[in-house]
Amino acid sequence: MKLYFLGTAGGRTVTFKKIRNSGGILLKDKSLIHIDPGPGAFVYFFNTPFEPWKDLNAVVLSHLHLDHSADVNTILESATESGRRKGVKLFAPADALKGEHRVVLPYIQRLVETHTLEEEKSFQINEITLKVLHKHTHHRVEVYSLLFENPEGKKVVYIPCGRFEEYWLEHLPQGADLMIFNATFYRKRPHIDHLSVEDVIKILREKKPKKAVITHYSKEMLLKNPLKVAKEISSQTGVETIAVEDLSVVEV
Ligand SMILES: [Zn+2]
Ligand SMILES: [Zn+2]
């Protein structure tokens, strides 16, 4: 599997003052999956070898916040050729699809096969199995950690925004090939529902994946220099940790 990190912004300032790009992650096996198409995702998609209407099989939203979902409608309009290309799948929490906070327009939902994410549910995206691991506490919206597994058994875990809680450790797999962390903060902040470096270190020590990625940087993280932070995490955990940049590609 190959992962294309379209953007690495996290937090209000870095995202909406465009200090880094946003746009989420493309996961490529035989199929192509767009995870969290935030602001600019449609434009940055074309910095990869792919075209949505030829290559994209599914979009997965971890949660409805705009830094994760702003371009979801545009990406799906393009991937479905406005409804002519059938079989594109959309996975999202219920509150991203229904109710006053929904972010996927109803007419766009009708162009795709829409599935609601729920804890412990599994889905098939052609050869890729998507497993919903656990729900996060994150500013009153539904967020899920996700596992993507290909037929060769390669496992990629995506841990999006949220407050780390001990029960996560019961749901996260041991020895995955890659764990991607939205490690927004360096320092732990008890009143903000985001991951910190301390949380990442705790999870890595316990779960020992083969490799880890940090992304979704706040201004604080950028000031700390993500490359240095990744080295610090690697040396404290023994897990090779990569601080991705906009348009980094990571292979597992
Ligand atoms: Zn969020
Ligand atoms: Zn976020």
C-alpha cells in the first residue's frame, strides 16, 4: 500500500491561515481511497498520479469537521462524473450524513453508495477491508479510528483527531504495519480534545507498529519542528516515526 499525504495542517490556525496544505490522505492498493478530503483536496489530488473519475473507489470521512470534509462534495462529484460513474462508496459517521451538521449534500449522497461508520463494523472496498475500531471524544462530533487491511495482510491504522483515552488500547491492533496519528499538539492540553506527543508515545510503546507517521500539525508542533519531534518519538519508543510533509508518500 502507498499513502499520499496531500496536506499536513491541523488546528484552526495552520489549516485556515494555510500555513500548511490540507486535503487528507490517499490510500492506494489496487483500489484508491481518499481519507478526510479537507480544504483544497480536489486541487491537491492532481499533484498525485491519479484522477478521481478514473481511479477513486471510495471516500472515508473520520468526522465532519471542515478540516477533514470541506472538499468531500467536490471530490465525489468528480469521482462519480456527476452520477455517471457508478459504484463509488462513501463512508462517514451518521452526523456527517444526516441532521443539521451534515456535510455531504443529499444529492451527492444519492450519487454514491453511502455507508454509516459505527464501532466494530467492517466494510469491503474491493480488496481492502475497512474496520471501524473505536469512537473518539472530540468536541461533540462522532469520530472513529480506522483500520485498512489489504489481502496480503498489510495493516494501516488511522488515528484521527480526539482526546486519548485508555480504552483505545483495547481496540488498537498490535504490530500494525503503519499507524498514522493526527498528533496535533506537542504538549498535552486537558481541555482540548486532541492527541499530543505524549499520547502517541504511550500508544506506540504499547502497540509496537512497524512504522508510525505524525501529521495534522498545530502551530505549536510546527514551532517544535515535526522532524525533531519524530526523532524524539522514535528514540523513546523504538518505532520508526516519520513526520510527513505536504505531498509526502509513505509505502508499507
Ligand atoms: Zn476535528
Ligand atoms: Zn482535525
